[in-house]
Amino acid sequence: MAILIIVVFVLGYAAIAFEHPLKIDKAASALITGMVCWAIYVLSLQGGHDIIHTIEHGVSGDTGLRHHMFDIANILFFLMGAMTIVELVDAHEGFAVITDRIKTTDKTKLLWIICILTFFFSAALDNLTTTIVMISLLRKLVKDQKTRWVFVGMVVIAANAGGAWSPIGDVTTTMLWIKGQLPNVPSLIVDLVIPSIVALLVPLTILSFTFKGTVERPETKEESGHFLNPTTSGERSLVFVLGILGLVFVPVFKTLTHLPPFMGMMLSLGILWVVTEIMHKGKSKEKKASLSVISVLQKIDVASVLFFLGILLAVAALQEFGHLDTVATSLNKTFNGNIFSINVAIGLLSAIVDNVPLVAAAQGMYDIAPAGDFAANGHFWKFLAYCAGTGGSALIIGSAAGVAAMGLEKIDFMWYLKKISWLAIIGYISGAITYYFMFL
């Protein structure tokens, strides 16, 4: 059974990678993979009592399906809340506040502007939310889909690099911060910001030499002559500001209450919902129909949410089988405890399986030492935050930002592998080498 679950995972992964040749939506492949992996895991246990115990409590008391579903539900509700807020701002043409200020149509200049914005937005918000926001912006700035894919691919790299050095920018950095491995936030930021910048600037510079020409912007609704935007300039600005403040509020809410991030996201959505309802209450039904949250909810990409559900469940099943712990232990033995090599390998592995269980395995394998590299704020933990945060950019499916981009823009797995992966890997290795020469 232990081998069978790996076979199923690999086949499911292949089906996702070859979505276009197979003409089977990746969400369907991910769902089948996730459910079959868990079925194999449960059937591998002996006796009905063990099956019920696993579902209710988990094998080791704090794991199991219920525990994983809580974590996965956090991500899914967070994603749905963020997507709804972004779609609501978009419905009000709120992103015109930014797009109207970006005048250039030069590909290289626009690429630098988008990537720098993404890098710092990701540190202030998080890489997943930032990716969703930036994709909405790019849809207003770049008409051609394949050209936009290049921008989105670099957004994934920039979002993951920007999130790695912030305690709220990437879930793995947040895990290390909350669980005591990286309690000193200023030290974390100072030590990781330069390698993270390098991880973005190197691929960005390389791409700048070949990514030339100009972009064509999509025709706006006003220009098309078919639709007059029913919102005023003040309304657009208000919804945009409230939407961004709502997203920024999420990490603040989490820090203050220690509640899951999705609750802060849903609180922000609820406030924005009330404000927009009051804002449009005097308008005719026809005018406010497209501006309501109810209307916006119909635009949410449910297939992307289901894709997340399937792939996260599949990885969770591998974790329950102990495969990820085995990988972490094998890395430690293979590299003879060399923290640089171990973390670089973990980062690259996180492009294949989720970085969260890999980091969790490392946290369980190594205790916080009184002093040295494994002490609180030690170099092992800081370098782990960098590697786990940025390594996932190597594959489109390797990070939450990548998965969101893949779902929202329908990016082909193989296209990303050919066009973006090598840039991401070069940036990742460059940042890792930078950290090595800075501290190790």
C-alpha cells in the first residue's frame, strides 16, 4: 500500500502536468488523486476500529483526516474570501486606481514595475493574496494571454521571494515564527531580505534581455461603447481602498487574536459587503446587479478551489503514511547533517510536494538548541524559511501562489516548465548562494 499510494500520486501528478494533451481538467485529476490516496491509506489499516480511529483522531493523536481537513479548510476559505474581495474590487473597476497610473506599455519596464510591486505586496499581505491581486491587475494591462502568462510566471517568483522574508508573507515562514524557531522578526527580515531580492532580480534581469516589445492593453468597458460603468470615481476609490485595507488587516487580525487567517479574511469580506450594499441601495436593480457580492460570488473560480482541495489532500495522505518524514530523515543522512545542502534539497522538493509538511517534518526532526545553527533565530531555521518559501517557484504546482495562478489564468503545466521553471531555479540557487556567503 505504501508503494501504491506513491504510484497513484505520481500518476495523478502526471495527469495534472499533461492536462492539455489529455483534455482532462486538472481539478478532476487532483480530486481523484486526493480521494484515492486517502482511500488507500485507510484501507491499509487493519480492522474497522482502526479506520474509524484514524478518521476521528488520526494515527498519532493530532493528525488524521480531521486535522488535515481543518488546515485545508483554512486555506480554501481564505482563498475564496480573497478571490471574492478581489473580484468585488474588480467589478467596481477599483484597480483603475493603479492601472491608470501605469502608463508604460514597454514589456521590460512593465515587468519590472509588476515584479517590484508584487515583491513588497507579498511581504505585507502574503504570497497567495498578492498573486490573486496582481493577476487581476495584469488582466487590465496585458491583452495577449501568452504574454500575460510570462508576467504571471514572474509574479509567482516575485510573490514567493517577497513572502519568504516576512513572518506573514509565506505560510512556512509563519509556521517557523509562531512555533518559536524564528521569534526575532527584525533579525529574520534583515538576514533574508537580501537573498530574497537576489532570487527575484537574477531571473528578472535574465528575462529582461529577451522579453522585448510592447503590450497591447485590453479594451476597457467604457471604450467598447457597450457598457457604461455604473460606479463613480469616488465609489471606485473607496472600494479599492477598503479592499486593500481588508487584505492588509488579515495578518494584523491573526497576530492580535491568534485565530486562523481565513476568519480575518471573512471579516474583511463581510465589512466590504455591508459597505457596498449601503453604497448602492439607492440605485436601480439593473445598475447594482453586477456590483453586488451575490453577483461576484458567481464569478469565483470554483474549479481552482477544488483543485486545491484535491492536491492538498493527496499530499496530506503522503504525510500520514510517513513518506515525507522518511524523505526528511533521508536528507539528513544523505547530506550528513549539512544544513545548506539539506535546506536546498527541501526547497526543491517543495516544488513537487507541499512545503508545509516538509517544514513541519524538519521542525519535528530538529529540536531548538540552546545555541548554534539550530538555536532560535539560528541559520538553519532562517535558511529553511528562505528555501521552503522560494523553492516552490520551480514548478507551477509547487506553491500556493503558483496553484492559484495556474487556476485563475489556466496556465499549462508544461508551458511553465519550459518558460519559467529554469528562471525560478536560477534565482533560487542564486539567493541560496548569497545566503551561504553572507552567513555560512
